[in-house]
Amino acid sequence: NNPQTREVWASARVQAAQVGVSKAGYLPSASLSASGNRNSPGVSKRSVDLTLSYLLYDFGTRAANLESAHQLLAAANATQDSTVQTIFLQAVLSFYQTQASQAALDAALESERAAKESFAAAEARYRSGSATPADKLQAQTAYSQATLNSITANGNMNNTKGALANMLGLDANKNIVLAAANTAAIPANFDRDISALIEEARRRRPDLQAAAAQVKAAQAGVDAARAAGKPSISLTASTKQENS
């Protein structure tokens, strides 16, 4: 549902179509034209012309264009993977932030309830003469502060819920019911050698793969530009029929 993932998916489809366009350079082309005219009463002329053309050799222009299209497709696919991973990570972070804000709201509401009870007890002691006005005002201030904290926590929870809904491609005011957070144990191999982690990142991170594909596509573009200045060999056949 996220518009960013839909955008990169559409971009990958467009680049896949460009590969098909580049492959079309290896196919023959055909053109058909017809004409007719009338010079004087009773005298007319009709002409039909069919031409077939097939490019035999172009010193690597088509191959370079096709390689560039393939590399750009690989870059688009890697960019799509990178975007999906980024959106997924942001969604997970938003989920746990919403869980944390919900827990903070629960704590604030419990604190407000306790402060309310303390204020009620202080007011009862004041009425019975066992407490001073300062004690009552102090308890009332603590209760007011706890109420303010609960209001603030409720606003923070609504903000994090709205951010999570936005990450999911939903309206910000969409009510989302969250499952309980799963505090899984940290994997045993979490602290592997940092060099091995860097090497694995080079092999698997889609943004790095996209950058490498962009470099290869640029190199193929250079080859195509060089080949474009060289001659090409084509095979052309045509036939023409005229009737008078």
C-alpha cells in the first residue's frame, strides 16, 4: 500500500520494457507504402512498395544498448529491493514506537490515578484538620501535573499511530489495533566479526548492487556511443508493383 514501493515497482516495469525495446534492434523491419494518382480521364496509376530491412552488423551498438538496458533493469530491481527494505524498517520502527507510546500512556494514566487518590486523601485530611493547606495544594498540583502528562502521552500515542498508518499507506486517522510486541532473544551470532558483516553487506545490500549496476550501465553507454560513430552493414530487399 505504500506509494513509495508502488513507485519503484512501476519504475522497474518501465525499465523491463526498455529491455524489450533494445532487443527489438535485432529484429528485421518492414515498411509498406501505396500510392495512386489519376492524370486524365480514363488514365490512372497505382503503386505498391514493400521494403524489408535487416541489420547484419553494427560494430556493437545494439549489444551495448541491450547491455545498458539490462544493467539499468538490475539497478531498478535493486533500488526496488532497497526501498522495500527501507519502508519495512520504518514500519517496524513505527510499530515499536507506537508500542512504547502506548506503554507510556498506560503508565501516565496509572500515575494520574494514583495522584488523584493522593489528592483526595490530602483533601480529606485537610477537612479533618490533620493536614495543612500547603499539603492539599501540593497534592492538587501533583494531580494536575499527572493529568497533563497523561494528555501529553495520549497525544504522542496518536502521533505515532498516525505515522504508522502513513507508513502502511493508510489515512493518518485510521485506528490500528496492534499485537503485543515480541521480545525475541538476541541471536547468538549477533556479534560476528565486523569485517565479515561488511563483506556480506557488499554482497547483499541492494543499494550497493544498484550502484554497481549503474556503473556497468554507464560503461555500456560509453561502448554504445563509440560504436555509433562506426559504419553498419544491413541487408535490404524491396519489391515494387505498378499498374497503369
